[in-house]
Amino acid sequence: MIEFLNFYLIPGLVLGSIYALGAIGITLTFSILRFANFAHGETMLLGVYITWSLVQFSGLHPLIVLPVAAMLTVLAVLFIDRAFYKPFRTSPTIMVVIASFGMMLMIRSVVQFIWGVQLKGMTQGIQRPMVFFDSLRISPKHVMIISATIVLMLAVHYLLSRTKIGKAMRAMSDSPELAKLTGIDTEKVVRMTWIVGGTLATAAGVFLAIDTHIDTNMGFKMLLPMFAAAILGGIGRPFGAVAGGLIIGVVEEISSYPWIGTEPLLNPGYKAGVAFAIMIAMLLWRPSGLFKGKVF
Amino acid sequence: MSVLELDAVVGGYGDTQILHGVSMKVDPGEIVVIIGPNGAGKSTAMKAVFGLLNLSSGKVSLDGEDITNMPPEQVVRHGVCYVPQTSNIFPSLTVEENLEMGAFVREDDFQPRLRELYEVFPPLAEKRRQTAGTLSGGQRQMVAMAKAMMLEPKILLLDEPTAGLSPKYRGEIFSIVKTVNATGTPILMVEQNAKQALKIANRGYVLVDGKNKFEGSGQSLLDDPEVAEMFLGGGAAA
């Protein structure tokens, strides 16, 4: 039992938090800009490498440089939106989807070109887990990741429910046409969407890097589970995306628990398939997700 | 001077011409109704005001200022508010959030205006914290109108505000239109329920095939046998 908590459930929640942060950006872009942003994983990647460089340069902890890194990442994303997505704002959706696919490849190549392809570590050394009740082992970095995720989610909740621009984001997610007719500055809403998405993606990437390591494929590997989380929660439902992220994170981890006998139920190598299976199942049986999202 | 004036407007969507020279005007304090058969271009004429249409010729002016082909977000800032026939509220926002969004372009404090509108629309005050998508059709229509009124517009455009409503709500909406108008806001509206609409209207226009066919005071159109025959279901004396 305690092994289940230590090695499956808690890591699942950590992974789930990371998916959740990334999925919020996906679901907001999907519902407000009305396209599936394939480059979201690469936004994460870019954020991670910028953070890594700032850590190398300043010697500070990744969490301390995270706000600066997030800001630089957001600037890059805003530039990309301006240069590559904005021209397609009134075109059929498929065009901007393909543009984002192209951006995904381009950003990854630029990252590989600047920072190289070898593995890197965000933090040095190994942390000792904290031990509770003689058996429950929680590593301090996991505590940090989960608490930082909670803080970020509260911030997103405040933004969306209490601020004018946040309410406008929800309004535009309901109906971009009516938002325009109402006089809402839709370009401002779009910018805010990128700011929120870029910041959360950077945070998610950095948390993943702290938990594991840095490599140039990490963004792409995160893309599918993030989309699965967004769809599971319902497109346009940020807190659905959080629930979706947590569910997928936990299910991926516990799928390799030896539920029957002593062998892992599912070879850990197939973990990624779990998210995919959940996504396909949702799309087939309940495309609006758990929280009544949009269906395009 | 008229608040709003359309002068020989020609236009449509893409290559399809729908309006072939429509002229109309709304004077201060008036309720003006556009009626006509389906496909006559009633809603399209309204969209022409709001910059949702490409006009190939003609002119739209607001308080004498040329707003022809101005994009909708700008038209709003100039004080024209438009309530589309469908999808005219943000269903996942609360009633109060909907009204707040209506005030998006306002820089000043809109709270006094919000309180005023809650007095005009008492059911909305009651349901201010409720998600707008859960309201009944008539109440949604109220949200849509109140949302548009948040800006204290120079003119309010209503596209078939009573479409799909039960007779009870229909009457209620017409009386709200009158109340809103009594606060000094001129109204241009498209209506299918022509008889009821003309009764509260100062003037009306009948559009057929994208052109002006008849115009006159609400009462004179109601009394006109030809109009009655064609659009009011026969029998001038309603």
C-alpha cells in the first residue's frame, strides 16, 4: 500500500500537475483562438531552456528565475503570434493549425541549434526524500511542484473570475463574434491568452525538468498527454483541463502498478499510450469532455 | 439631424448582392421598425450599419459622421449597440458578467449604469449571479438588451428581439423596448411580428427584395391596405 503511494500515486499527482498546467494553455488557445496549438509543447521546451540558461548565468534556483524566464518565453510567443498566426486570424482554422505545426518543428530546431541536443539537468545532486510515519516518502521537489501548481491555479482562477480581461477571455471563448460586436478588444484578449498559456507552459516545463531532466524532445512528449487532458476536461474549461491533467497523470503512473500478481499491469514503456487511449475513448464517447466543453 | 441615416446602401456578402439601394433614417427618440418578407434584406440592412457587410456603394452616417464600412469594434465605440437575433449573450458568464462585458469599452465606473438597468430589468437583478445560459428565452433576450444598453448607446439596433418567444414574453419584450426608448435611446429594430411592432413604432419601413417598398408612420402602415394584405396577414383594421 505504502509502496503504491510512494512510487505510483504521488509521482502520478506530480506528473498530473505538470500536464494540468500545460493543458490550461491548450484549452484556452483552443477555445479563444479556436485552434489546436501543436507548438504548445515547444513553448514549454523553449521556456525550459531559457530557464536553464538563466540558472547557469545567475546560479539561482530555477523557481527564482522562473518569472523572468516565463516573461521571455511569453515575449517569444507573442512575437510568433504576431508574425505567424495573426495573418491567419480570419482564414480557415486548418491554416493556423498547420502554421502551429510548422512552428513546433521550427522552435525545436532553434532550441537544438542554440543549446545542443545532449541531456541536461536543471538541478544538481540528489535530494533525500522526507520520510513521514517511517514509510511515506515524499521528495521535497515533489512538494514544491505540487504547491507551486496550486498557487498558479489559484492565480488563473482569480484572473478568469475576477478581472475584466479574464472575464473577456471567457466571453470570447463563448463566442468570438459576439465579443467583437460587444466591443471587446479581441486582440488584447488574444495577447492575454498567450501570456497565460506561455507562463503556465514554462512553469510546467521547468517542473518537469526539475523532476526529471532536460532534453529537446520533452515538449513533444508532453504534447499528447496535454491534449488528452484538455479534451478529457472539455475544451474551454480550464479547470476541466486541470482535472483531466491530474487524472491522466495518475492513471499513467498507476497503470504500471502490479495490480494483478507481481508484474506491472502495463509495461511502463507503454505509459504514453494510456493518455492516447483516454483521448480516443473520450472523443468517441463524450467529445465534450467531463465538464461539457466545446465540440468543434 | 438624424441619429442614423442609410443613404442608397448597396451591398451583400461576398459576390451576393442583397441590398439594392436601401435608404432609411432614425431620428432622435424614435422607434423605427423594419418589416418585410423573408429574404428581403431586413437583418442585412441592420448589419450594414454595423460594419458586418461590405457596402459597394451608398453611405451610412451616425450623427452626421460617416461610418460606412467601419469595422464593428469601432462602430461600438462610436455609440451604436447591436443585439443579434441569436447568440446574443455569453452563456457561460453570469448575468452580471454579461452586463460588465457590455461595458467593456467604458473607461469610467459603470456601476451606476448597472444599477439603473437592474431597475429597468428587475428579473435580471434577481438572477445576477446566475449563469446566463440557464435562463429562459425571454430573460436571455433581456440580458442581451441590457448588455447592449450598458454603453448608453446613441442608438440601439435590435434584430428580431421576439423571435422564438412565447406570446407572453413577446409582449414583455415590446414593453421593455418602449421603456428603453422612453429613457431617450432611439431604436431601430427588425421584426417578424409586424403588427405588434408597428403599434409601438414611430415609423416603419417595408423592405422587399433589398429595396425600400413602403415607408410611413407605424399607424399609417398598419392602416395601409396593401401593406396589410402583404405583410400583416390581411385585414387592415387590426
